[in-house]
Amino acid sequence: MSDMKNVLNSSDQMPESSELINRESKDGAEKYFFRASAADFRKISGSPIAYWVSEKIRSIFEVEPSVGDVVEAKQGLGTGQDAKFLHFFWEVSRAEMGLDFPNVSDAWTSNKKWLPLNKGGSFRKWYGNREYLIAFDKENRDILKKLGNHLPSEHLYCKPFISWSDITSANNSFRKFEHGFLFSNTGHCAFPKNSTEESILLSYCNNKFVNMMTKILNPTIHFHVGYFNLLPYPSKITERKERIQNLTEILIANEKIDWNSFETSWDFEQSVLLLRESHQSTISATYDTLSAKWFETTLKMQSLEEENNRIFIDAYGLQDELTPDVPLEEITLTCNPYYRYGKKAVISSVKSGELKVKSNDVDASHSPLATNHFPLNEELEERLVADTMREFISYAVGCMFGRYSLDKPGLILANQGETVADYVRKVESGKLEVESNGADASHCSSLPTSHCSSTSQLSFVPDEDNVIPILDGDWFTDDIAERFRAFLRVTFGDENYEENLRFIEDALGKKGKPLPIRDYFLKEFYTDHVKRYKKRPIYWLFSSPKGSFNALIYLHRYRPDTVSVVLNDYLRDFNSKLTARKSHLEHVSVSGNASAGEKTKALKDIENLKKILVELADYERDVLYPLATRQLEIDLDDGVKHNYGLFGSALKKIVGLDAAEE
């Protein structure tokens, strides 16, 4: 009866005309009256109570085999202790990650501890949701075998599959995973026999046709393997398999590029603002070029997805029941603000019909809209620009710590305890590898191609001691705001430096008021970082109770003496500088050469400095000094949640970090 209740509450699923409908009522309620025999229900796999379904759709279930008769589909493993066995990829050492293994035996032979895990995830089609790792070396595999649901379908681990999430939104989303992944009990999987079947199945599952079928089979938010197996298999469209395969490859490729454009992909290489094809002398011009490209790609994806829908609608003669249209907010590219922000923009100057390229325009590069921006309302436009600048700043901080490099794409320092010497070695080896292949060693149009046998030959030198202060003033040479300004000059040049910095600060601001870059680092950067890395940050902020002292470190470069460096080279040095500043102001306050206004300001600043010095003394005595004496060691395999907690009140509190695992 619960299914019946769900159906009755979903009047939008009930067409006003159907061969099952017997309209006997004369009043306004007649369109909600249906009459069907029990035999009609039995024609649909699983016999769901779907009495509004047309004869055409019922016949599809009768004629076609079930997907479960053709394709093997399975539910994955459940650990029962996700906090222990599952981490985001950025939490552990990159060297301990085992990618692309064709089978688990090869992974075990390699002695890699962490394997990629498909855990389902949010609404995203074709490609993506690749963030989790699972501890699955021999030792942990034996433990997992005794826990949770005892590793079902282990013979399928590391094989290519198509996956969807157990909990769905209004629409389904299916994604391709190549070999090397395990799969959890919330990331259900189907295993096609070959690449052709894989393309057809993925194309079919991301189709409006299947979306309608899933609502018939189960109108709730869950869509598990049992319901998937009841879907009719699309045998009618095999004659279009070549076109479907081509469509699917393009759709996957575009989604893959988009997914890897962000730091939370393990295949991320560099900021999109530094890509050779879009990089210009000003950030404004670069952003304009990027925005136009994003808009063009989104329209192209919309056109291809609508063609994909049309293939199945035409094959089954469902033109009267379905339209091929795909709203822009369902094009699951993160660069697409309609999808990214979960709401439609207010479009004033562009008619809705102009937001599509022609359905047969596969290339879409000659679309008249290819050079336009997204037609967005002011709120969404400001949000997209600001987020793009925040991502650029995050990449800059990564370069400051050596996680990334302007001289070599991808992760550089991503293993526990690595140093600047390791950075130089890795960048140098990367340049030699590129040059040996006959390619240009420069990965940014503005950067040199010289070898990097020493830090003097680097485009941008990482911080030597892995501590970068974030303070309300330029107190240290490696201050984060100054380091960012230097990074901006290296990447976009000196000529337009002021214009570029102003563009960034305007984008970060609100209501037309710029936000100075130092204020952004002080007030918003760490909040953005924690959100970006899903409350498992890789940069940790040592912060006094009221935030008068802040110093950022990179987790993967942490050593047992790092806290001592923060204490001796930064907190105590800062304390000395503030004390000297206080002495100077005290001299001003009694100086006969100072004006009354200068004396008044000096006295006010002295009182403020006294409060800060008390705060820093308490932080040193009660928190940082005791922690420094412990020479605390950490193990990245324990994950951020565990390791962050070891430092107690020395680090900035992260709201929700102590919450139970979802």
C-alpha cells in the first residue's frame, strides 16, 4: 500500500490520457480515475502498481528481455567501520594509492594499501564521483572479510563497470568506471561484457526513457540492484550502436575533463586559468575565454544528451509520451553554473530557445553562441567568478607548499614527510621526461622551461619550512598575502599586475565592495578550504583563541618538529615584533614631537597590543609549547579526522569534524 500511496501523491506521473483509463466520472476528479485489470500489472517486471502506464510501455516490458537476463549487476561491500577503512584520496600518501589494477591480485602484489572505491555519490552523469579510497591490502582485506557484509562479489573487484547511487534524486545518473575500482553497498554496479555493450547500457541508463521506467518500477528515492535488473533491455537500438558509442565517448570525455579540472580529482593537473589555450595577460580576459568555453561545452553536452534521448524515444515510438529535452541544470558539468548551484538563472536578454545548438551539430564549435558567456542573473554570475578566483587562490597555496608546481603538472609533494629537496628532484625528473618525448616542457605559456636542479631555477619556490603565516600585517617575508602577490606576478606578469589583483579582489568582495587579498586569507580562506575538502583539509591552520596568530602548514609535509618551528620561528618571533611595536608606540604616546591625535591613536593601539600579547602568551604556555615538547608523530593512513584531533586546540576548530561518519 505504501507504493500505492506514493503513486497517488504523484499526479504529475499520471497522463490525462491512457489506454488503461476508464473515465466514468463526470466531475473534475475524472482525470484521477483509472481502471486496469490485475493482468495488466503482471505485464511489467515485478508487477508494480502502475495503472497509468500506456499500452506502448507495457509492450516494451513484454517484448524485451530484462536487463538482469543480459547484464550482471551487483551490490558492493559494506565495511561496518567506514571511518577506519575509507578515506578521501587527499588524506593519504599518493605513493600508497594503487590505481588502474586489472585485478585485486595485482594490487596485493604491488603492496599498495589504498585502492579506489566507488561509493555512489551525488547526481552526476557519465563520469565522476571518484574521491574515496579503501584500505584493501592483504591484512585489511582479511579483516574486512569478517566485517560488514563480508565482501560480496569479490570476483568482480577491479573490473570495469557502470555505476549508479542507491539513493537517487528526481533523475537517475549513471557513470562509467574503468578497471581498478572496488564498489560499496551504496554504489551499485553493472558489468557489461564488452565495450559496445558498455556504451549502449550507459547511453540507455542516462536516457529519459529509463528515467521513466525506474519511476514505474519503484517511485521511491531508492533504486537498488533488484529494480535495475527488472528494466527492459534495449535490444531494439543495436542498429544504432555505432552512433551511440560515438555519443557516449564524447559525453564521457567532456565530463572527465570537467571532473579533472578541480583539485578534488586525483588527476587534477593545474588551475584552469593557466591552461595554455585560455591563458592571457589579464585574468579578466582569461576568465572571459574560459566562460565562453564552458558555455559552449555545456550547450554541446545538452545537444548530445538530447540526441541520445531521441534515439530511444524514436526506437520505441514514444514521441507522444516523452520529449528529448534536457534542461541546462541537468548537464552535470561543474563548470556549468546551472547544475553547480542547483537553480536556474534569470535569463532576461536570451530567449530559452536560443540556449540550444542544433541537435545534429555534434561539433558545436561553430555555434553562434560559442563566444558568449552564460546568460546568468547577477547573483550567479558573481558567484561563478568568485568561485573561479577562490580555486585559483587554492591552487596558488598548493604551489606555495609544493603540492603543485608551475613547472610540472599534477601532484608533486603528496607523500608523508616530503621536503623541498624532493620537490626539486620530482620537478626536474618531470621536465626531463617531457623533453625526452620531444614535447615542450612548459605547462604555462608565461613560464620558463629551464631545468630545476636548484630552487633558483624554479618558476615559483615552495616554502622551505612548511609554515606560512596568515597575519593582519606584513610581519614575515613568507607571509601568505605577499606570497600570493608574488605568485600572481609569476603567472600573469608584472605589466597588468595591479589590474589582475583588483579583478580578484573585486570578485572576492560582495555588494560591489572589493575584499583585499589579505582580508580574504584572514577571514574566508580556511573556511573555503575546509568546505572544498569536505571537512578533511590538507592544509591545517594553527590559530590562537581569538585568531591574532595564524600559521598554515601542509599535512603531507608535517614532521615531528613542525610544531616547534611554528612556536619558535613564528609565534615567539611575532610576539617579539609586537612587543617592539608596543615599545615604539609607548614612546610616541609621550613624545613631545607627536600630535595629540597621534598620541591618542598610539594609546589605543597599545591597549589592543596588550590584549593580543596576553592571548599569545596563554596560547604558547597552555597549548603550543606543551604540544611542541611532545614531538608528535602522525600516520597519514589514520586519516584527517583522527590526526587533526591529536592537536587539540592548537588548530582552528572545524565544526562537524567530530560528527559520526555518514
